[in-house]
Amino acid sequence: MQALQAAFAVLAAGCATAPVPAERAERDRVLMAALEPCKKQYSAIRDIEFDEQGRLWAEMRESVYFQDWDGFKRCAQEALKGVRGKVTRERR
């Protein structure tokens, strides 16, 4: 029984995600706040996140037309243009 508990503990530890550094969490919070108007305008775009390098990832519903996707990308680029420079300057 003890071996089973130990094996479960090892498996659970392997599945746990690493904690997000505070600097990245703050960066992501600022960037997501900047995207809020785009998320409202293009509600079919979902699961928006940023990876470790700061690249934007998003998923869209199957029924979304590519015009909506292109519109969201343009909106996001405009929204993030000024914010990315500010986030970069604050990190220096």
C-alpha cells in the first residue's frame, strides 16, 4: 500500500505545472487587460493566452469565419502595440 501511495505522489508531482514567475504573471495580466476590448468585439475567439516568449495564442470556434479571426488579430496587434513597449521598458 505504501508503494502505491509513493507511486501516486511521484505521478502527481510529474503532472503538476511549474509556478508562473511573478514577472510573467504581471506581464500576462497587463497584456490580457489590453485585449479586453478585442475579446468583447470578437467573442467567438476563446482560450487566449501568452506563451513564455510573449507570443499570443488563441483558439476560435469552428463556426467562426476567417474574417473574424483576421479582425481579432488586427485588433490585438493594435491593442498590444503600445502596451508591449511599456511592459518591456518596465522590465529594464
